[in-house]
Amino acid sequence: MSMYLGDICIFKRRPYAINRIGKTITVGLDDLNAWLVAEPPESDSEPLLGGNKKFLVESEGKLLLVVIYEFLGFASGDSVFWIKVFRLDEKARKWVKLTSLGDRVLFLGNGCLFSASASELSVTKGNCVIFIDDAFLHFNCKNMQYGNCVFDLDQRQLTPLSDCPEYFNLFWPPTEWIGECCVPK
């Protein structure tokens, strides 16, 4: 089975991959054969062929699919941005659209995708996606700087991280371990 891979994730000690249109596979570690895990998800009775980017992330023992839509209105210059999140139903072998992440916060960055509990992070609200760099954002939404944004799934709104002090404080000042491993001596 050959296909262009959009993202790869280790889930339950196996590699999972998704392509541009949303077909998801896993690879057997014994024989290196690829198996179809799920067809592209459908949402609101329309196929999910329009999502620009698709990412796999493990959250509390579940495999999630984050689909990012970015469109630039050429006539108006306005940007449109939204996110849909799905959970893999392993038994039914399909993606199920989530209406909420509950207490979870998803972090998406270049080579770094993970989830965490809002309560464990000591922030008051979950159900959001934090872009920790500009790896996934390719447009300027109302003069917003690229990347370092928070997408609130309740409000369906993208906001600069600097305008969300509770989340911004997770990154600044940098923790001691970041300074130890990233600052030249």
C-alpha cells in the first residue's frame, strides 16, 4: 500500500500513519505489513477532503486526529481557520467526531505533539489546541504573528498566545530544564 504520509504517531507501541485525505494505517512490527485502520472521517455528512493538515496525537490512551483547515479569501484577503478533532473507534475502525476535549489541552509544534490535562497544568480551561511554534500556521489571521496561538474549540477562535496569559505563563519564563538543555555553555 503506497501513500503520501501526512503524519506518523506511535500508539499502543505501533506506528500509525495518516495520509492527506485521511486514510489511516498501522504497520505490523513482525512482518512490516501495512493494514488499513480507518477510512477518512466524515463530518457533517461531507467527506473530510478539505482539511489542509492532519495530525495524530495520543491522549489518555486514545488516538486523536486533529484536522486543520486554513483558507485565504483571495478577493477579501481574510483568512478562515478552524479545527476538527476526531477519536479513533478501534472496534468500528472509523473516526468519530468529538464535540469537546473536556479537560484536555492539545499542544502542536514542529516535531512535538502531545496532550495534557488542564487541571494538571493549573489552567482553568481545557478544550483547546495550543500551537507552540509556526510549524502548522501559514497565514496571517488579522495581523496575528505566525504560530504561538491558542485555538479555543468552544469559541472556535484563534488567539495569539501572548493574549492568553494563563497559557502564555506555561512557556514563559522558560523552565529550568529547557534552559539546561538548550542554552550553550
